Amino acid sequence: MAAGRTGPLSVGVVKFASCDGCQLALLGLGSLLLELAPTFRLAEFGEASSERSHGPFDVLLVEGSISAPEQAAHLRSLREQATLLVTIGACATSGGIQALRGWGEGDGVAAAVYPRPEEIPSLATATPIADHVTVDAELRGCPIDGAQLVELLTAVALGRRPQLPDEAVCAACRRAGRVCVVVATGEPCLGPITRAGCGALCPAYGRGCYACFGTREDANVEGLAADLAGRGLDEATIARRLAGFTAWTPELRAAITARGGPPGFGPGEAGGAS
């Protein structure tokens, strides 16, 4: 993409249904953003600037899932203005925690939150960006890792493939010299099926991984579920453990559905349980 360019690449940052955490991760780069300035120009970034742009963009970073009809239409128009569209974060790449409502029934979730749910226009599901438009690259996480974002932008500028990890969180734990929480305390952990990128943050504090970065390639979800069952967890507890930030990914969704869905989101339960 950088070939033949004499000026900085135009970058847009937009969001849909999300908490803004991935945009804050971008702002968290601090002074490094200034170092990137000669190469990338932030043409649209509502979190950081009042300047607005509808494109065109050389790179468009998209945060959030699609949860309302107007969002789907807006996304399609943005896709037409973007040479390279990159999804950032669990909401954009897998639907996020809000995608759990996909197991509910009708307006049950909205009715549990809003006194007048009929005034809340929303889709029956909250779905990842790739369900609606072509995605060129993705950055996983809740939130994303700033170093991975820098690597992707650098790769775009240089015209090479970004070097992003696809190893399990367990590998990151071993390199850091951490004690395995499963072995030491019997704490359930999704590290064996989860893509690294967070620095194995939860295991560092004695907690099992929650799969914020989604499943790694060829993850054996059912194998892990069988191991959890062998450690005494019942099917509902396993479903609850799998039903986190990236539950709507196909591998996790299949395993959760096979166990009756997330607790509180089975037939007739939408919004009815924690």
C-alpha cells in the first residue's frame, strides 16, 4: 500500500456497539502516536478529535459489533470508503459480550434493561463486522494489545504481512515463568484454546483465562470441555465459563449451544439470570 505514496496514509477510527476500550488502547500508545504521525494521518477519530471525515481511508479501524439496523447500513457505506478495513477488539471480531443475547428470545434482553423496550431499535443479535462486510485484517482482544496495533500499522506502511501471534496463552505463561493455575489450584482456565496477546494477564493474578483474544487456530474446544468435566465441572458451569467476551465465535458457540446455551439465556430465560 505504501508504494508510490509521498504523504501519510489516511487512517479512520470508528465504533459501533462497544465500550471504547480498544480506542483507548490506541490513545494509550501516547508519544508513540507522534512517532507514527509522519506515516499515518488520523483523519477520523471521534475519541480524540472533533474533526470529522467520511473518507476515503487508506486504513479504517473498526471497533464494536453491529447491534442495530442503522449500524449495518453505516458500516456498508464505510466499507466503500476504505481500502483496508481492520476490525479491532472482541466486539468487532466476534460480537463481544453483547452477542450473548443471540441465545435469547426476541426482546427479552431489552425488556430486562429498558422500561419501554419498544422504543429501542435493535437487531435480534449483536454480530461481528465480518458478518456484514469484507474484513481485511483483525486485531483480537478485550481490549486490543497496543503493540499488535503498532505492528499491523508498521506492516501496512512497509507493505509486508503483519507478524501477529497464534500461539496459546499457555505458551505465554510458560515463557513468563508463571505457575499453571490449573495444576496448582485446579482453577478452570481457557488458556489452552485461547490466542495469546494479553501477556497472560489473568493467570498472572491466579485466575484462569477467559478467552478475551478468542480461540487460536485449530483450538480443541471440546477437548478442553471434556477436561473441565473430568475435573468435576457440570455442563452448565462449563457453558458459563465458555460464554465470555468471544462466545459468539463458531467454535465456542457450538460448544456452548451443545450445553444448553449460556446460563440465563436458554429458551425462555433471556435476561432472567446472571
